[in-house]
Amino acid sequence: MESESSEIVEFFTGKSILITGGTGFVGKTLIEKILRSCPEVVKIYVLIREKRKQCPAVRLQNLLNEPIFQELKKLQPNFNEKVVGISGDATIPKLGICSEDVEVGLPLMVPIVVFRK
């Protein structure tokens, strides 16, 4: 088990990830696990759509303040600096990612995409 865990940590070291469905139960759990187990991950981009008139930035803050992240906050007080909210929607073409994010090279910065609809 130790070597498998080390392989996973090594795989994520120096990489950035784009996660869709990150505000749901499985997504939150995945984000917390990666941040806790793989401290050398560069960034986790979370695709977040507006919901109930809450903008993606507010939804990201609410997500990072949920109880699942409290232990991580004690271990890595600045963990939230690695999590970046990207406004979009997995149900529309090109994930609804705005042209500014595409122009700055978001697809080139993210070699790993976890898609959960």
C-alpha cells in the first residue's frame, strides 16, 4: 500500500488538475484527499457554475470553509491558495469556460482533468 500511495503522490507532484463536479460530495472528498496526500500538487482548478444566485467565487469560498477541510486547514493553513475557482458549466460546450481563461493558457497548464457530471 505504501508504494501505491507513493506512486500517486509522485504522479501528482508538480502538476495541476481541473476538476468538474468539485462542489459535490465526491468532488469535495477528492479535492481534500489530493491536497492532504499530495502536498506538491501545483494547483487544483475547480469548474464552478453559478447556482442559486451565488457566483462561483462565493461558492468556492463556501466550499473551502466546509467541515471536510477543517483538519487540512490545521495541517496546511494556506491550502486554499492552491485551489482556484473557474467559472463554467460542464453541461455546455467547452465547459462554458470564458475566453480569458482560455487565452491565458488554462488548457495548457492543466495536464489532468477529472470530469464528473
